[in-house]
Amino acid sequence: SKSNEPLAPVVSSKIELIKAPVLERPSSEGAEATTGAKKSEADATERRSVRFEEDAGPDLKEEVQEVNTAPEELPTDTDGESDGGDLFEHGAPPMGDRFKSEVPFVEAWGILSSWLTDNAKDVLRGAPGLRTSDERRPAHKGRRDLLCELLLARCPGDLSFMASRFYDLVSCLGVHQSLPSVTEHKIYDLLGALLLRGLLDAETGRGACEADEFQKRSIAHQVKVAAEALKISESEVQILSDMIR
């Protein structure tokens, strides 16, 4: 009968509701006050910035602009040489940084060591000039052309018969380092005279040409005057001369 069936438990359907907290919205007056304060602070900052730019000098403005501007990457070629006129002391590593010294002899020795390549030494021994192709290295070509112009111009008229062989020698000098500045005419005077005298001694020594006493004294005097201008002693000049033989 129905009276013997188990009764299902009765679950209360009463659900308690949790009251959510009520957030109070700021009044319109408070919001306007906060916004006004922020705007005033921004206006004051902008006025200070304008005043700073007006008071700052041109040098300070440039410094600020350099700090705020990211440096641009400069293109370089595959062999580490720049594509343009890296002829003087702003090359990497510049000869001026490597060999520049307060002692002129040290500077002359360093530059001459860099110039005297194996090909140049072969010319001193009588080999024909074998100029290296610089078509793929425009910086090298520019330095070599400039070096030839600077040194050949220092060949005196009484030794004009040496101009061809002097060109052979100069065109084989090493130009893998940047050249000294053209304003350093004293160092070019000395090195040009030393190279020319060394080549003259080598050519006359092997009978390729003849030079009279006047011509020998002329180039010797040129070396002496250039050395005295740089305050290089006779013993130091001898060391430099021995490098060319």
C-alpha cells in the first residue's frame, strides 16, 4: 500500500541572497576638482618645458636632441672598409690613432713600417712596380692615388730621371691604414725624401742609373732639412734610412 513506501527527503527551497556592497560614486564636484588638478599639473609641466627650450642655448639644444635621437646605423662593406673617402684619420683604425706620438721619430717609424710592404721592398731590390688592384676597395684606391700625388710632388727637378721608378715604389706602398692628414706636410717631406734617397741608392748600387755628387748632396740636404723641421736626430734618421734598404 502507499503508506508503506519510503518518503523522499524534503529539501528546503529557501535561498539566502547575499547583499552586494554598494560603491558610492564620487560627486560631480569632486570629479571636476580631480580633473582640474591633473590638467593644471600638465599645463605647468608644459610651461616649464617651453621655458627651458627658450632659455637653453643652441649647444644645449643640440645635446638634448642627440640624446633623444637614436643613432642611425651606417652601412659598411664586406671587407671592413667604408664605401667613401676614408682617406685620413677618421678611418678604423686610423693611422693617426695607432702611430700618432709626441715623439716625431716614433710617428715616422710607425708610418714607414706600415708603408713598406713586400712589394715595395721588391721594387727597392730592382723589381718592376706591381700595383695592387684596388677596384673592389675604393678607400684603398683613394688613399693610394692621394699618396702618389703627395709624394711624387716632392721629387726635386734635378732627380726627375727617378720619377718613373719613384712612382713604381710609391704605388706599391701599403695603404691598409688611413693616411696622415695632408696638413702634416713635415712628415710627408721627411718620408718622401727618405724613400727617394733609399731608391736612388738602390738603383745606383746595382748599376741601373747614375747620379753625380750634386744630385746625391741635393737629396741628402732635403732629408736633413725635413728631419730638422721635426727635430729628429741624425741617429734616428739613420734608423729610418736602414728600414728602406
